Amino acid sequence: MTTTPTATAPSPAPAAATPSGTAAARRRRQRVLNGAYPLWFHVPAGVLFLVLFIVPTVASFYFSLTRWTLFDVEFIGLDNFVQFFREPSLVQGFTNTFIYAVVTSGLKVVLGLLLAILLTSQIIGRGYLRSVVFFPVLVSTIGIGVTFKVLLDPFDGMVNQALAVFGIQGPGWLTDPSLALLSVAFVDVWKGVGLATLIYIAGIVAIPQEYFEAAKVDGATAWQNFWNITLPLARPATVTVVILSLIGGLRSFDLIWAMTRGGPGFSSDVIASVIYKQYQAGFFGLSTAGNVVLFLVVAAIIIPIFYFLNRKSTES
């Protein structure tokens, strides 16, 4: 009896070694690089923000606690802030700052919205009128201040001379303590309403036309279109205009200084002009403390308003 040898199955050839570990590591590294790559675009902006904002802000907070000149620094703690709040014109400056900011921002919102509605309608010369409205924004603030100081002169100014033609005696626009601040505020509105109008135009143009077509089918009037469509959907533009106008009004200085220098008396002084007068007198640490106070005041007003308006916008 013969035994047939059992054939053994050939062992499988060893599989080719795949560099799975290396490939996986390479893929992970590539994913990391792909995720980090866009972050490099933030570096230039971050450097500029650090150099132009963070460093000067920290330095201002430090120098506000010192009595300093170009060649000497003496740490004195909170004495500058105590002295700043004893400034005789400070209360008037705070009051004028808030009045100025509310008047200018309110008028820019209202007039900017009305002009934007007009300049987005089908009127002749719409493009030219948009340019005319925006032109004052491009002109130097100091130049506008000097020009209107001449125009509003109570004796030789063109405004009062024009009123005299109609038998009206013009007031002292910049010499009457009760009118000086409001006169500058109206000039500020004339100069800045073009930017508010431009923002509102962008907001209104972005509204889908389907809403207006549906309202037309339902027989809605122009007022109903404005109240129920334009005004609610232009809310982001309103938030932008309010925030920008309030910030500009609270820290306004150049136009006021060019037209009245805070006068007559302290009637048109704002916080920024009070700070500048201290700087002119050589109290550098005191003026730095005033700038810190102005920064904190603007932040304390703008940040809550910003979050409140954006929360309302999100809810609506």
C-alpha cells in the first residue's frame, strides 16, 4: 500500500511593504498645513494691529500714571486722573460731547436714510446727485471748518448777508454761547451725511426686489413699502451708521477747534478740546490721562449700544 504524498499549499508570497505609516503621517501633516495656511494671511493685519493699536494703548495707560516730558518720566499714580476730574470746564465738556454726539448721529441717520431713498429712486441725474452728496466727505475737515467760520461770521459772513436781503437779522452763529455748539454740529452733519447716505444706498440696493413686487401686487403704498420693507431690511445699515456717527461725535475735535476753539468761553468745549488745551499748557501726563478717560467713555457707550442693536437685529 502506497501513500500518496499530501501536497502542501504554497505559502502566499509576502505582500509588498506599503509605507502606510509614512503616508498617514504625510496626510496628517498636509491637513495641518492646509488648515494653518489661511492663518498666515492674518499675520500682517495682526502685526499692524499690535504696533498701531495695542502698543500705543498700553503706553497711554502707563504714561497716564506719570508726569512726563520728552526727557523725564515720574510715576505719580492716579494723581493725573484726580486733577483731570477737577478741571473746571470738564463738566461742560462732557455735557457738550454727549449733546454733540446725539445731535450729529441722529441727524445723519435720518437725513442719510431720506437721501438714500431719494437717490435709489428713478430720478434724473441720480449718479450726479450721489456724487454731490458724497463730495463733502472727501474735503478736509479743517478746510471746511475755516470756510464755515468765514461764512458764519456775524458781521461779514455770507449767511447773515443773505438773510439781510430778506430783512432778517442773522444771529451770532459762532459767537452766541447758545448757538455755537449746534452751529458746529450742523456743519458736521453737512460734511458727514454723505457717508451715511452711501451706507444706506448699499443697504437699500441689497434688498431683493421680490419684496417690492409682492407689495405692489398687494396694493401697498409708498409709505407701507418704506415702513414694512425698506426700514426693517435696512437695519444693518442703520446699525453701522449709528455706531460710526456716535464714535465720530464722541471723539470729535478738529471741526470744533477750527471753528470755535471751544468758545465762546467753554460753551462749545468737548472732552477732546479740554484734553488739547491741557496738552498746549504742557501738562502731558494730564492730557494723556484725559485721553484714557475719553477712550473708556467711548468704549462704555459704544460697546453696549453695539451689542444691543445687533441683538435686536438678530431677533428680528
